Amino acid sequence: MIPDPHAKDAAPHDDGAAADTPAADKPDYPRRGIRSFVLRAGRMGSGQVKAMETLGPLYMLPYKAERLDFDQAFGRHAPTVLEIGFGMGDATAQIAAARPQDNFIGIEVHTPGVGALLQRISERGLTNLRLLQHDAVEVLRDMIAPGSLAGIHVYFPDPWHKKKHNKRRLIQAPFVHQLALHLAPGGYLHCATDWRPYAEQMLQVLGAEPLLANTAEGYAPRPDWRPLTKFENRGIKLGHGVWDLVFTRR
């Protein structure tokens, strides 16, 4: 599942459109220079290193400034869900295993997490999961066609607790608008956080996006597709809250 929620997510950066793509084929991205993640050196176990070497070529997609063909990437035609910042990938693997009818693309910038999820792909024999190790904003901008995603997952992004760092949060109005544009009509955006001030910001920002409709009166019940993590269970026992938000594309 999602590891320490304060040490992951892929995020905003330079939002200018790629030069080799016609302007009519790309949403108009606002320019931003603030990333919502910090690359940290992480220790790699021998199994993760081996997974990167042997499984990476099979399940990792290279970043390219061109549209990704989902059917070609997965060898089949199926609804495709994008996850931004999968951490160590336990939840991602569980969701992909529980929903074999759907394709999943997981984005993560931290190498140990990528290696760990590759191990889980092998252990579970998953064929419906592909990984990208790159800035999620650039992947969305350059590789994902507008209106092409059945769903987007953003679980426990870094809350950037200090007020002076709030501008680094991933869930901001310009980026949410781009997420909405890349959803197919009826597609969903599911966010979750364990930091109440961030939950309040998410609810305000998502609720203000005209392309999205809330599926609940405020926060949503945790959908069946998002498994509880050990971290989350521990927090619940200590009285900590977790807030889910599920919006759909109008």
C-alpha cells in the first residue's frame, strides 16, 4: 500500500506544452516552477535492484514526449486508470489484482518504490500494471491524451504541513483542471489524505472545478477498491482521521 504518506508523490514542475505536439491536441497548461516532491536517496534491497534489472524492461514505460498508446502498452483494449505517487506500491498491486478487467499505470519518482512494486507484480503475476518513473505532471502533459482515462488515484500525497510550504501541494486548482481534462466523461478522480487541513483544501479545490462533480455530500466513504494500509489501520486505532474524496467527470 501507500508507505509513509509524507515521503512520496510525483508532481508539478514546468507545465509548458511539448514543442513537438500540435497546440490543438494539448490542454493549455499554466506554467509552474514548483515541484510537490523532493527526491530523496533511498536504500535499495538486493531484491529491488534485481527487479529493476530483470522486470523493469518488461513492466516499465519510458518517458517520451509523445502520446502513449494504451492498447499497445498493455497488449489489449481496456479502461485505463492512472495512479500518481504509488509509494512502495502495495495498494497499487492489490487494486490491480482485484480489478483484472482494468489497466493501471503507476507513476512514482522514488526508485526503491518502483523496485518494490516490480517485485509485487512478479509475485502476484500481474499483467495489467505498468510503471513510469518520472514527474507526473510531465507524463500527464506529454503522454496522456485528454479524455482518455477511466480513473485517477492520488493517495496520501505529501501534505507539506508548514503553511509556507502549502504552495507545494499537488492538489491545486490548475493541476486539478488538467486531471479533469484527461478523464473520460464519467471517469473518476479519487484522492485520500490523513491530514485534515489538506483534506479541506482538496474538498475546496475539487468542488470548485466545473468539470467535476462530487459523488458525496462532502467527503466520501472509502471505496472498496482502496485497501486499508497498515499505516492507516495504526492511525485509525490512534484516533487519526482519513478522508476520501471521489469526484466524477461531468
